[in-house]
Amino acid sequence: MIDKLRRPSTWPLYFTLLIYVSLIWMQGLSSAMLQVLQEIEIAVTMALGSFVAGGTALGGGAVAFPVMTKVLGIEPSTAKVFSLAIQSFGMTAATITILCRRIPIYTNLVLLALPMSALGVIISLLYVAPIAPRLLVKSIFSFLLLCFAITMLLRWWRKAHHQHSAQKIQPSTLRFMLVAFIGGVASGLVGSGSDIALFALLVIAYNADIKKATATSVVVMAFTSLIGSAMNAWYLGAITPQIESYLLAAIPIVVVGAPLGAYVCSKVKVGQLVSFLLLLILLEASFTSYELYTGHVLA
């Protein structure tokens, strides 16, 4: 009983209420709800994306980017900026849930990854993204999703063969920082990457506990998204009125969906969710393979 009283589990609720109050202050409740209705496709997309972001090692961009580019016909550059921006809300809310509910993370690895991931996303936004071909960007995203799929299949194989996860990890500092940097560069290109890269490294190379690896990757991606979004908003001026419209429609969704995903991940098995994600990855990879084979960009 005492532990329950000490646990600040209501903090995510306060954070959610703060976001809603901010929306009401900026536009008024009726205007905010109207925005959700006007951008209903984005709101529905992020309802699933935010849950995925909080409950798995995939950011909300893993759903938002392919849906926006292949289904809604939105430019990859716009989808990337939106993915980073919306994750700065949703994954931060999920991170607060992780910390407040004391969900275990690999703290030493978070401290190693944060500065390198931040450096990677900054360099990517300034120097790499402006010259990266459109099809290359979409191919990188598909490669990241395939890495996640391979990681989950390997984890399933280890579990089937009763291999126990490592609760403590002492990684190679140089390799871990390099992967965090590469993940940051990918995040600047497609709006996601640090979370997937770190999750794959932890599970494949170190046989990490999957829940701790997931929570760790969420914390790192939240920080990376905040850095990338700050660069886009105040230095690059990449937050267009169209993206602002998408954000106003999605923010009320993600600040609920991401903490809910983090909570569910900590309480129940996520096998069905992972199976659904693997199906999405297969579909997305099939579309990109078609584009690479024919040279025809679908969106």
C-alpha cells in the first residue's frame, strides 16, 4: 500500500491535462476539436502510431511515415518533419510514464546514447537531409523496419530455445556510441531511427531484456525527437502551416496513446502487437521493393 502511495503514477495524467490546457489556451476547445475532424486521417494514423511508440521500440513514425507517404500521398520531407515533431510530444509523454512508473531501463546506456544521437540528428538535418534523394530516404526507412523485424524474430528464436536475457549490460562504448550516432542520422532523414538502431543492438549483440531495451530506446528517441524538432522549428523553419495543422490534430491523440502503450507494454505480453507490426513491415518493404525494382515512386 505504501509503495502505491509513493509511486507518482498520476504524473502522466497531469502531463496530458497540461497539453489539453495548452491547446485550449492557444485556440479554444472547439477550434482544437475542429482541427481533429479536418485532419481525421492524420488523427486516426497517430492513434495507432502513438500506441506503437509507447509500447514498442518503434517510434510513431514507423506508422506515420509509410501511411503519410504511400497512402495519403504526402511528401517524405513533410512526413519526416511531422514524425519528429509529433514524437517529441508522444514519446516524451511515454518517457514520463516510464520514469514515473519506474519501468526499468538501462540507465548507463541512455547516458551514452543521448549525446551521440543528438549530434547525429543535428548533422543529418543540416547537411545530409538536404541532399538525400527521395527514394534513398524511403529505402533507409524500410531497412530500419527490416532490422526491427529481424530483431524480433531473433528474440523469438532465443526465447523458444530458453535463452535468458541479460539484466545488466557492459557494452563496448565505441560501438554503442557509433550506433547511437547512426540512429540519430537516420532520425534526421526519416523521423525515426535511434530507437530502432539501439533496440536492435541491445537485443542482437547483448541479448538484452526486451522490455528494458524497449523502454531504453523510447527514452533515447524522445530526447532525439526534441532536439530534431527544435532544430526544425527554430533554426531551419521547417514547421510549415500544413505541418502545424497536422500537429494540432494529432497532439491530443498521442499524449494519450503513447503513455497507454508504455503502460500496456509493462503489464502484458505484446506478441499480438508485434505480429501486427511485422505484417505492416512486410507490406511497407514490399511497396519499397516495387519502387526500387521499377524506379517508380508511389508517393
